[in-house]
Amino acid sequence: MISPIIEVLPVPDRVRIPRIGVLPGHATGVRPELTAKLLARPDVRERAAFLILDDPAVWAEAQDIVGVSIDMSIADDFARRPDAEAGEISIYRCGIHLPGSYTVGRRSLAAGAAVMDMLTKAVAALTGGYVDGLLFAPLNKQAMKRAGPNCDDETQFLAQLMGHRGPAIEFNVLDNFWTARVTSHMPLRNVASEITAERIERVVKLIHDTPVRAGNRKPRIKVARLNPHAGEGGLLGREEAEIIGPAMEDLQRAGIDVGGRSRLTFWSLTATASTGS
């Protein structure tokens, strides 16, 4: 996952290997077993050093389930950043679950609170320069919402923790193909009413500026239509003519080459950018 709210901090020249903070997963949902299998692979470990942010008991259980054993040291705090070495894995104790406080496969207030604690500690490690980036497995949003009523999802919670007051969205990246959603994590019946020119322009500007900051100077951008057949001239909806089209014209005048609307229809209206040649 790539998000404009998390900026990788500069790494001193003497440090060649990045250290990645890892939230392995949700104790009751998509659990840390997948992360344990990933970090057991030599081809993964040779690329970076890793800091696991998790309950050691949950992490140990995950390793037992998939039959791997990962050597780790203990990270007591984030006060001092040692030079990273490829393959080095340490664990910082957080997101502690009391025995019997959760059941695998069932949503849990305790598990949601643990995830929010893990995210909080992860941001502290990132902003303090102890890690260079964050990686996290899927997190259960309903459990997080129960634990923190003001938390819609992990993206918004990360924005709060970092004091970010601008737009914050999730990017999905596959090679040189980036996507970002104008609407996200809401009932389908609410999507059409949430499509506004302001929201479209905000997302398109982010999906333009973020690849540029990542070194791709001229991303080619398309904006998907909302309705079947692009509204069929108004027969199947007016959003394309009254909202999406005018927003594209405003962006073009602002110097962002949106290159026309996509022929594809996505129910949550997706902006896409290709950064290849």
C-alpha cells in the first residue's frame, strides 16, 4: 500500500539497508501467519531489516501454525536507531492481548484496540526515524471502529496520528499502474451522492502529484465513469455530464493532463495513473 500521508524519512548515507516496520495482521481476522511465511523467505529478508510491531505471543503462535521459526532480537524502544543489516528482524512488544480476550474468527473490541496501539507505536517509530517505511497486513475495520469511534479506517487513523489535515487516500499499485478511489468504505447506496467535483479533483491531484514525487514526471491519468454506458446520455445517470466531465475540464485547465475519461465503469469511481513509457 502507498499513501501520501506517510513520507519515508531520509536515510543517512552510511545506512544502505532500509528498516521496515511491520504490523503482521489482525489477531482475530487475517492473522500474522501470512507475514510469518513471508519473512521466512530468504529472498525477502535479504532486501531489508524488519521491525515487527505485535504481541509476541500472537506472533509466536502464527509461526507455530505455519511451521516456521524466525530468529529475532528485542527492540526495547525507538530512542536509538542502530545501523540496519539485511535480514535483521527485531520485535517491539505492543498490541498486547490478555489471555482469553479474543477468539480467532470473531470480531473483538480487544483485538481492535490492540491494532490501534500497534498503529500508534508504528507511527512513533516512523516519525522518530527508527524505521524508513511501514508495511501492514489487512486490519479489521469493524473491530477498529468499536475500539475507536472516531476511526473510520487505518488510513484516516494514520492521518490523525501524523497530524495530517489534508486529503488522505489509499493507493493500490501494480508495477506502473496506480489506482485511487474517490469514494471508499461506505455503503454502495451512498456512493453516487458522494461523487462531487471537489472530491474528484482532490483525488486526481493526489494521483498526479504522488507518482511525480516518486520520480515519475508525467503520469498518464484516466478517470473511470460511474454509471453503465457512461450514463447513456443521461438515461442512466447525469453524474458524467454534470459532475465528472466539468471536473475533468477544471483539472485540464489547472495543467493536469487527465487525457480523457476512461471507458471503464467502476462503482466507486476510480482514478488511475500509468507511470510507464
